[in-house]
Amino acid sequence: MSNIYIIYRSMYNSEGALTTVGGIENYIISLAEILSRNGWICHLVQPAKDSFSIKNEHMNVHGVNTGYFRGNLKKYALANWVKKNANKKTDIIIYATDSYSVNLKGYKQIAIQHGISWDKPRKNKNTVIQFLSSLLNQFKYLSYIKNNSTLVCVDHNFINWYRTWFNVGKKNVKVIYNFYTEKVNQSDFDKKWSDDRVIKIIIARRFVDYRGIALIAPIISKLSNQYRIEVNFAGDGPLKPYLESLFSIHSNVKITKYGPSESFKIHKEHHIAIIPTLGSEGTSLSMIEAMAAGCMVISSNIGGLSNLIINGYNGLLAMPNSQEMELALFTALDDFDFCKKLAQNGLNSIAYPCSKEKWGKDWIDLINKQ
């Protein structure tokens, strides 16, 4: 059997417990599950203070002491460990993020690009400084792309950006959208959208500035007394005190937190999901989960989000500014039937391209072609 070595930053401890759980970590776990069930032996190679090797259900986890390497440079120690253990002819190396890719000549390699992350709003207002900072970021991310690796992108935004720099024709590039694990059935969808007495809105985002929390919160505050709505800010982060203060007297706005396994259930209880992000988005897992749960999505037109939403057909897209986001929310709240239609179109539009089955098949086909 062939081995697949997945190189990533630390996500397990020596007892096999997950120390970090986020979008990329869940992506790795799902990928190992799909590949192991199809006959490959999966290995996760990560940094560790003390070296260890353990086995869980779908992969072997190898903690590698990276010595004096720090930060992103740890990837070289991990790559050296893989070189000593992998078979050039049969084994495959997957860099779980393109920033961890290393040029290992002669090996079969795949790097995953999870979406442009350098498009966040610039705080410095000096045009020259903005330009130079952006240029340095461009060069940094271009350096992650290796000529002898297959590049997997979660959206078309990244590869379109790359075309502005180099010829893509000779690159081995594959776009594989992110995925949902559960989808609402038609009966439950119809039941949710049969009651328009109170419109339930969810904003499931990390409470940080670039996720648009400070953009959408004043709009919710303004509209919360004008419409029959209940709003759920679901997440955590440094802007939580700001939200708690702003909505302290709003009984119809709550601030909650839930685990990854609860996402589908929570979204299924809401009509509208708002994704007001200001930058750094691929084909957002939050958006896909919301659409699969039968929510109508209002989103900014950032990154890979516009790969999923056609404005006015299966959701509403807006520029990430107060005026357009408020107008989009007004439009939704003033026409319940229109919302339901967009939610239904959204559910239908992602049913196949964002299914876990399609995602798994795309990965298996890609591995088989290496």
C-alpha cells in the first residue's frame, strides 16, 4: 500500500488529543478519513517539542522535534523527516497549506491553497506604504508555489490572481470547493420557511475585525427594533466585549458559541445567515454550511464567496460597506417569499458541487493521477 504524508503545523499532542480545531484541521481529518478508507496509509507529520508517533482511527501522527527551526521554518525539519521515510516512487506528500510547501525534487507532491488571505483592509492610509506592503505579500505567496507540485485551490479567486503574474498553462492546478457534511431535507426546509412571524438571523463568525463584526453589528443594532427579528452572534474573539456592550439592552440579540459538530443543527434553526467578512475567504465553510441548512445567505463579495453566490439568485452579495450591507438586509427583511426563494436556490445550487461525496471523489481522482 502507498503512504500519504500530510505536513502541517501542530494539531495533536503526544496523547493523541486535538490541540487545535479549525477549518483546516477539520479538512485534514476529513481528507485522511476519505483516503484511508480507499486504501492509502495516511501519516500526519507535525512539529513537536518531544518526538512521538501515535495511531488514531484514520492516520498515524508523527510529532517531529524541529530543533532550532522556528515559525514557518519548521517545515524544513518536517520535510527532512519525510524524505527519510517516504518512497519516491509510490508515496505522496501533501502540504496541508501551501505556506508549508518545500521543493522536494523527485517526490509526488500536492499543496493546498485555502484562499487568498492578504486582501484584508489596509490600516495604513499612505498609498505608497500600502502598495509596497501589498507587493511584498504578493512575492511571499508566489514563493509558496512550487513548479513540481500539484496545487489544489478551494476557489477560483487564487488561480485568477496567479494569472496576473505568470502563465498558468504549465501548472498542474485543481480547484476543489470546500464541502458540507449534512444537508436539510425538503420537508424540514419547508417547515422552517413556513413561519414568518419572527425572522431568525445568524452571524457565525470569529469576533475579529476582518470578519466584519464591527461592520454588521451597528446595522443589526439599528434594525433590531424595526423588524421582528432574533439575531444570534455565534462565535468568540476579541470583539466579544464590544458586542456585549452594544447589545446589552437588545433582548432579541444573543451572543453564543457552539462546537463544529453543532453547526448544521444551529443553522437549520435560522432563516438568514450573514457573512460580512472584509477579507481572507475561500469557498467559506460557514457559507456552505448555512446554504446546506436551508439559510438564505447575505454576504460580502470577498474572495471565493462569489464562486458560490450569484447575486439575486441564490443569495445576496454586497460590497463590504455599511450602506450596501444594510440595503441587502433591508431587501431580505422586506420580502419573506423572496428570501425563501433564494434559500431554496442556494440549497439546490450547492447540493452537488459542495457535497462531501463530490469533494472526496475529486481528491481520490487527483491522488490516483499523481
